[in-house]
Amino acid sequence: MKQIVNTGNEADSWKGYTLEELYMRRATIYARREIEKYRLSLATENMRKSTPALGGPSGLMSKAGGWISYLEYGFVAYKMMRRLMPFFRGKKK
């Protein structure tokens, strides 16, 4: 029968990772992340090319993207004005 309870001997023998092992794990994780970023960019590029509404200068998303940037600028300006207006109004006595 397999022993379920840890006796503590195994935990005491492990001293941690060496610096070289940490470097290798870090490099492996970095390589995986870069591969996944590349795969994601390929998938989005293929989706953009296969869907006419999303791709190209005449696509729906490119037209909406221009308006979204203007809306973002307007929203930021509105928030800034709401914060700065109390300073310009001054105190009335």
C-alpha cells in the first residue's frame, strides 16, 4: 500500500533550486510566452484576413477604430475638466 502521509524525510532532503536551474526555468517560460504570442498574432491575422468586415481599410472595425480613438480623447478631456473646474471656479463669499 502506498504511504499517503509525508514523513518529513523527503522535504528535508530538498535544498531548493540552483541558480542554473532557475535560469533554465526562466528561459523556458520566456520561450513559451514568445511562442504563444506568435501563435496568437498568427491566429488574429488569419481571422482578420478571412473576415471581410474586420480587415482592410474598408472594414467595419477599422472605421469604428477611428471613432473609438476620438471618443477616448473626448472622454479623457471630460474627466480632466470635471477635476479641474472646481479650481477655476474659486470660492464665492
